[in-house]
Amino acid sequence: MATDTTAPRIHVIHENDAWVQPLRAAFEELAFPYDEWFLSEGVLDLSEVPPQGVYYNRMSASSHTRDHRYAAELTGGVLAWLESHGRRVVNDSRALRLEISKVAQYEALRAYGIRTPRTIAAVGKQHIVEAARRMKGPFITKHNRAGKGLGVKLFQSVDALVEHVNSPAFEDSVDGITLIQQYIRAPEPYITRVEFVGGELLYAVRVDTSLGFELCPADVCQVGDAFCPVGEQSSPVATAPASSAPRFRIVKDFANPIVESYRRFIAANGIGIAGIEFIQDERGEIYTYDVNTNTNYNAEAEAEAGLYGMRSVAAYLGRELRQLGGARLTRVA
């Protein structure tokens, strides 16, 4: 991070090179000036003035799983610095706060009338078990600071949880907070992910969860030993056979009143680009359980639908740069 006197440009803040590759291609296609701030580690001199331009924050809650333990904390400092100098930040410090804490997410969602599963946060094995005793029926555990479906496991009983937390398989959240969450029984094994760019609906994606709960749509993500949050199972491990249908399928012209609630929610929380995931129960009630402010897109699903998320993101950032009087942009889509 250093003072720069060149023309304003788009600055992409991130910690995962692979996830940025499609965005680079879109910038090159549209001929937009950009650079990258890889914030795994570094130095922030508060006496310096940040370069002009538009800043796009793609810091991930799962950054610690890629040996970037303090990337999110460093990004928080950088965003505070940028905002103190009046820089335009897409997915600002408010968005980062929600990215790295599901407790913060759920409280912010609730403020806009958006239903979330009943959730209890606990620190310490004893308190995790005590929290589970308050739940009626099956429940899920997950990490408060997660991403990649970290810590997501379905339990049919408190006894099964006790056995798990006292076993070598138990893994604590990086922030020490485990969530015990109401299990939502869906009539079919899928969730819906609603993508927003520039605060507006881009498209929705129907995601098959029969293989488990690693729902990252990026091509570089791999499905590992995940745990399925939907479907009736005697074991927390997903055992449903793989479907021949695509795992990610874009739903064109998605229409649901929840979209307007999401739009108001992201506008109030400094979020310009996000993917929001929800599940519907047997009565059709919607439960929102995750907000991804470093959203990725599935190339196969997009090619089939003829809709392209990263190109839309690049075009939006280009429009924001043009409003700042940046480089002449003649190909904003």
C-alpha cells in the first residue's frame, strides 16, 4: 500500500489468486485499468494517502484456510484507511464485518425483516452442548467465521454432538465461536443463491446439495467431505448419489418478494456485490443463512444461460470509475 499519483483505476483487494482470474479476463476484455492488492500480509503506513480510484474488496471469510490467517484483519485496517480518505469502496468495512461473522450477518438480516434459522452462538465445548439442548429436533453446527461450509454438520441428537465435540474430529472456528442452528428440512435437496451486482439482481442459481454443503460455485473449488443440510439422514454425512443434472443451474427471470428485502439489506450495509443463499422448508417458508461478499460464479452454468457474473462485475466497477473521472471508458456494458 503506497501513495500513487497515476490516473484513477480499479483496485481489487483479495487473497486468492485463482478466484480473481475470471475478473482479470473481464477487465482485459473491457480494457479497464486495474491493479490488485494481495493482502495476505503487508505493511500499511497510515501517514500515506491511498491512490485514487475504485476499490473492490473481495476478502474472504475462509482466507485462514489458505494460510492467510490475518488477511481479513489486515483488510479491515486497509478499508478503514481508505474510507478515512473518502475513497470509493465496493463492499466496504461494513460488508467485511458481515463476511467474517455469521452472527453479525443474521442480526443485520433480521433488521430488514429477513428470516434466518434459529441460531445460538457458543464458545467452549460445554456451552456448545448446552446450546444444543435448547434445540428441538435435528440441528446443524457451523463456524461463525466460515466459508467453504466449514464446520457444517447435521446432528440428530445431543448425544451425537457430545461424541463429536470430544473427538479428534472436532474443529473449532477460527474465532472460537460455534453456531448451533435450527435444521431446515427441505422437500428437495437444493438451495437458491441470489446474485447481486451493483445492488441489483443479476440472476438466481439453483444449487443441488445432494453431494454435500461445499457450495462454492467457482471452478477451482472442490467438493470434499462435506455435510448435507437438507434431506432426511441418519448420519450427518451426505450419502445421496450424484445427480446427472448440473449442480449449478441459473434461474432466469427469478421473481420473489425476498429480492426487494435483499436489495434494501445490501444497500444499507455497504455491499455492492454479493451472493445470498436461502433454503425453503416444506411449507415454502424462506430461511436465509449465508451472505457471500466475495461471490464467485460457475462458468458452466453461465455458459448455458448466456449470463456472465464477472463481466457484469467488471462493467459495474468500470461505471463507478467513470463517475470518479477516471480513464476514458468507452466499452462499459
